[in-house]
Amino acid sequence: MTKQYLTLLAVAATAFTTSGCMMNEKNHTTTPPVGNYEESSSSTDADGTTTNTSDSTNVSKTDDGKKKIITKTKTTKDPKGLMNKTTTEQSRHVTETR
């Protein structure tokens, strides 16, 4: 009985330690290296609405060595039917403070 209890305790401790490390990894924010990055996706839901999303990120360095990140997102939703397509565009500008 004691051996089973110790085994269970060891497994539980390992699980909690590992999950804590994973949470730390997800919460740790890093900036990508200098360059241009693009990503796009498309999906259609059960009602026939098609959603296209396009993301572009431009990472550069300022004169004082800080990273400047400009992110642009364009989302187009096209519900089934005629003349009802909508497009939204967002832009976000971030400069490192350190």
C-alpha cells in the first residue's frame, strides 16, 4: 500500500511540475527575429459563411537598437448570398521599451 502511495505521489508531482513549466512557456513572450512574416487562413462554417484572414508582420530595428513590430490583419467574411461581404483591417504598432 505504501509503495502504491509513493508511486502515485511521484506521478502527481511530475505532472504538476511539467504543467507548471508548460504554462511558463506559453506566458513567456518573445519577439521574432527581424524580417517580414505572412500567414493566411480560410474556413467555412456550417451556415456557409467563408472567413479569410491574412496576417502580415514586419519586424525591424530602430536607430537605437530596439525592435519595431508592425502587425496588420485583414479579415473578410462572406456569408452565403449576394452582396453581403464585409472586410475589416487592423494595424498594430509596437516598439520595445528596453
